[in-house]
Amino acid sequence: MFRGIDRHGRIGRRLSTDAVSEIVQRRAAAAGLDPTLFSGHSMRAGFATSAALAGVEERLIMRQTRHKSAQTVRRYIRDGELFARNLAAEVGF
């Protein structure tokens, strides 16, 4: 998603994680948000969570996010699914 672009408009290599984090934090600050609450990692986690909630298969999420372990990608997804279903309501409470 984030690539370097030179002054002639040529797309370069991917940016470092620190560079992505800096961009995200600057944009959050410009939007009036607390930049310390945002990072490149939060974008990756948000993407994985949104994809899972939309029904995208785990293996496809892993391919896109380059997660090597299903266990790791599940930690991202599980947090996002926490409030997707109200189990108490489903069992009649």
C-alpha cells in the first residue's frame, strides 16, 4: 500500500515499517486524532479484521498480509469478531 515515489513519479520499493508508522501518525494528527494511538500495525490488524468480518477466507487474508502463522492472524481476527455476534441474545438472555 505504501511505496516510495521519486520526484519524477516513479514508484520505488516498499517503505520501511518506521516510515509507514510515521505517515499514519502524521495523518492521524492532521485529522485531530491522538497520533500515539495509531501505527502501521493498526492498519494491518484493521485490514485483517475487516476482511474476516466480510467473510474472506483466512488463507487469503494470510496471503495478503504475509502472515506465516494461522495462529498469529487469528489473534487479529478474534479481537474484531468479539462484538460481531451477541451470544447472550442468541441463547435468549
